[in-house]
Amino acid sequence: MFLNEFDQICVIISTASKNYDDIAKKIDNKFSNILDKNKYKIHLTKNANSVTNIAHDFASKNPGQLIITVGGDGSLGETVNAIRGKDIIFSFLPNGTGNDFSRTIYPKLSFDQILDKVESLEIKDIDLIRVNDDLCLNAFSFGFESQVLKKSLELKEKLGKFKKLSIILAVALNLTKLTAYKYKFTYKLADGTIQESTNDRYITAVTNGRFYGTGFQPAPYAEIEDGILNFNSLKKDKFVKLLGFLAKYKSEKHMKLPISENFELVSGHIESLDGPMIGNIDGNMRDFTDIDFEVLNKALKLGIFNG
């Protein structure tokens, strides 16, 4: 499908992302060469609710049209929730810190390389995850990775121009006070079999895509349109084994480690046995105590730019 076949295109650019003014100019220059000016509108977010409000308003008034979100995984997740139940095509240009969902869709392609391909797009019906009352596009998790994310966000406010160091410092600080979460887990496999366990884990992730946490690969072979989710967890063990796990967590090598648990499932229920667990859904922070989740097969129309 060609971009100029749409009557209306809404572009939402998160001002929390890097160089958003330059990004807006790049997009406007590109679009003005291939589209009439009255066919698209670029919105810069103004507050924490902007992505949700703009996306919901556009999707409600323009069925069958296209929303393009420019930002990180959090902004993408907010858009998907805002257009729930609407007849709308969703696409994105990555401009966040992790861009983990983009790693699945556009392996090794930069923002500029993807923007070069916007003249046409392929529409795919892809899966989502329902996590309690929220929709999840890429992954939800709790444990070490989420603890690092929370600390990193706190440090960014204090580090100013050195905020790029926030992830490194957050990892170092959380390694000194590791927290494992204990929970009861009931889940359904793809063949309908019900399983139950009690787990004590440093990391737990349920994913639709392959990446999360700025390039970690909990599910290196995941497919986003197969109606199946991927479960990954790190069993509680010695400190040195955690370091070994993290060293291999950016490839499929972690899956061969005894402390790495990996399998496919379609739904589940997680009940914390130790109080609230620090977690996130598509990078948006949450405190979890009870989690009810399931795959929503082919629930989103995703436009993938292919030039």
C-alpha cells in the first residue's frame, strides 16, 4: 500500500525523545515531497497525556486511516492502548532510548533508513498481549530489568547532560542489592495444557517481540503474528551466575543456561507472594501484585514501511 492512498495521516512525535525538533523537520520534508500538505498533520506532544489524547481523537474520527508514532517503546504502547477497538492502521518511527520493538520489525535499521522507506508500507495483522486492563505491544516484565529502568529514570533527572550514564549507574547500583520476587504462576500452553508453579526469580518477562530492556533478547525466536507468547525468567542463584546470564542475554546463548527458563504459552496468572513487584509494560512503569494476561491474536493492524 502506498502512503498517498490514505486520506489522513496523523504523526505523533514524543517531545520526550531525542532531537524531536530536527525529527519533525525531517518528517515534514520527506512527507511534503510525496504527499499533499492537507493529507498529514504532525503533532508534538505537550504533556504526559498527549499521545493518548491525540491518538484516540484521530482514531475516533478517521476510520481506516494511519497513525504514525515517533518515539520509544513507551509512546508506542500508549498509542496502541489509545486506539483499542478502533479501525485504524498503526505504524511508527523509532526515536527512543531502547527502541526494542523496532529491533524486531526493522533489524539494524536506523531512523533515517526507515524514513527513507515511507513511500509504501505492508499491512500485517499482529498479536498483542492483554495485561490486566492494559494492552502490551512488545513485552511486560518485572524484576532486575524493571528495577534498573526505574532507577535509571530517577537518575536522569539528576544527571543533566550526563543522563546517558543513567543506565550504567542504575545497573551498578541494583547489582549491589539484588531483589528476587516470589510468585505463584498458573499458565496455559499452546496445546491447552494447564501448568502451575511457585517461582523465585530475579527476572521475569512475557514477550510478543524478541527484544526488551535496550537490546536484551529474552525470546530470540519470537514471532509477532503466531498467536503465541514467550516466557523467560532467571532463577534465583549465586551472584556470579547472574553476571554470566547478563553477559549472554543479548543473544540466544542465555537459553542454554540452567538458570534460564524459557517456554511458549498463550495465557497465565501471576500472584505475588511478597507484595508489590516493580515491573513495566512496554517500558511504562507498573507495580504488580496480580497479573492476568493472554495473547490477543492478530489484534492490531501494523504498517511496516518497505519503500
